[in-house]
Amino acid sequence: MAVTQTSETTARKPRAPWLTLRRREAIEGWLFVSPTLIGFLIFFLGPLIAVVFYSLTEWNLLSQKSTYVGLANYTNALRDNPDFWHVIRNSVIFAAGLVPLNMALALALAMALCRPGRGVVFFRTVFFAPVITSAVAWAIVWKFLLQGEAGAVNQMLATIGIDGPNWLREPNWAMFAVIVTRVIKMVGLNMILYIAALQAVPRDYEEAARLEGANGWQIFRMVTWPLLAPTTLIIMVITTIGSFKVFDHIYLMTGGGPENGTLVLAYYIYEQAFEFFNIGYAAALAIIMFVIVLALTIVQLLLRQKGSS
């Protein structure tokens, strides 16, 4: 009996090594994604948690005194501070003007420049050049161009008998001027995206539509535009997010004026944080802007899914 137990013990299989092939592949996978994961934790999740914490405090940057106040900053913004809703109104006006104008102009340029032809590369370069131009330099140049009587834009209008306004000093024109200059700055990026999408549209569909007697507008409405829907959604989301994050144009061209006519949410956050040194309130505003942009993105995605179903 003892001999049998000894033989069974010696016949047992050796213990499997801890570092199996499956575990080794898992470790290698985590090592490959670790740079992205570490960057996400350091540059996104960590700051987001910090901003949420700061938004629950009353922290003055000058005195360095921090007091926990709970949701008081959010209550102040949403209920007690009338300036906040004025800023939201300006931000919505800016986005409502910039997004459709940018997308319409980008699509028009893309359709004009998507086919090979004489001068196509030159014009693509011309319209894309503002995208890679320094935003600071772009805003400063346009600030000089849009001055009152001394500005080049008004001088050109005067040659045809039009008395142009002081674009950046009149409340009714300042927002319009900022929107248009921002559209010209960024339309080249969306133009390139639309060109890539148009070049991916199968020509067989257009030829079949022509054989059925469709004209150019019908081909665009029934064939081209539906196939551009995924690209349009991406451009809409990117442009909407960018419109709510705009800061440099406002800071350099109008400073939020005149009469707070161009005071948008991103600049208002900067103003509260680094001019009034109210870090807690500015952090609460940043969280509100994050929620607004996230909600708009989700709504756009839901509308896209509903439209494709």
C-alpha cells in the first residue's frame, strides 16, 4: 500500500509555470497600451478629477485659501449669476453661426476642388493654409484689417461707396466679425475631410443616376449627400466642440467686448480664473462646459442613428 502511494506521488504532473503563454500575451498587451493609458490618466482623468474637486471649493488664487462649499459654485452660476446666461447665449450664437457656415462653405469648396484639374492643388493649398497658420498671428492681422476707417476692409468697401462699420467695436457687428474670421481660419480642415469623402464615393452611383435622367442637384441630394452622412457627423461634432472651446480669437480680437457682446464661455472661464482669481467658480464653469459639449455630442450621435435607421 505504501509502495502504491509513493508511485502515485512520483507520477503526479509537475506544477504549471506561472508565466503561461496566455498571461505573457496579456502582459505584452498591457505594455503596448501602457503609454496611452498612462497619458490618459495623467493628462485627462487626473486633471478632470482635480477640476471636479476644485469646483466644490472656494479657492482664491491670490490668498491660496481653499474652503469646501459643495455645490455653491454651480448654484451661483446656474441660478444667481445673470452673467452666466448671457455668456451661454453668446456661446450658442457663436456656435449657431460658425457650425453651419463652416460646413456649408467647406462642402462647397470640396465639391469644387475634389476633381483633378488645372489649379486645383493651388486652391486647395490656399484654402488650407490658414489652418496651419498661427492662430495668434491670424487674429492680430484680422484685428488690424477690421479696424474702423483705418482698416483695410473698410477702405476696400469705401472704394465702392459703402461706409463700413467699426467691426470690432460695435456690439451688433463684433460677433459677426469673429465668426467669419474663425470660419475662414478653420474651413480648410473640413474641406479636406469632405474632399476625402467625396473621392471615396463610387462613381457608378452617379453614372447610374445620370442614366436614369437625374440632374446635378438630384444626384447630390439623393446620392452624394446620403453617402457623406458619416463624414458630416464627424465634422459637425468636431466643429461644434471647437466652437465652444474658442478662446484665442476672442482674447486677441475683442477681449469679450464690446459690452460683453462676444464674451463666450471659454473666455469667461479664463476671466474668472486668471483675472478675478476665482478658481473654484472657474472650475465649476469648466465642468458645465464639459457637460454641455458632451450633451451636444450625444444628441448629434442619436440624431445620426435615428436618421440612418
